Amino acid sequence: MPIFNSNENSGLKDEELISKYRFSHDNSYLGELFLRYIPYIFGVSLSILKNQREAEELTMTVYNKISSDLKRVEVKNFSTWLHQLVKN
């Protein structure tokens, strides 16, 4: 299953996606979560970096970071955690 083809997971809440990803390490859950937040991640990245190419690269870096961090870190409020991750 491709990482960003996650229609079956679209009805799940962020917390459910995170929980299922942590338990199974199934990238379809992470893909759905990431798809929801791509515009947000890119927007914050662009506002900080003022460069589209660098913002695109940071967006993918954030994906790699959340894919590893969510396996080992318990996140209570994903959007707040994500904002701080992007800023850092």
C-alpha cells in the first residue's frame, strides 16, 4: 500500500492515527496524518525560511522526524507538538 493512499484511515482522529501507528508501525496511518498537516507544515516552514524550495525540503524532513519520533514519544496534542517541531 502506498504511503499516501490512506482513504480507509481518513475517518480516524489524529490521536487514533498516532496510536495505531505506534502499535503497528504501518505507514498508512502516518501517511494520513501527514496529508492532513502538509499545508500547515509547509506554511509554517515558508513563513520561517522565506524560500519555497527550502520549505519543501523542511516539510519532508519533518515527515522523517515524525515517523521516527511518534514511535517512541507519546504526543498528547499533535498540532501543538508539530508546530514546535517545525519551528525548531
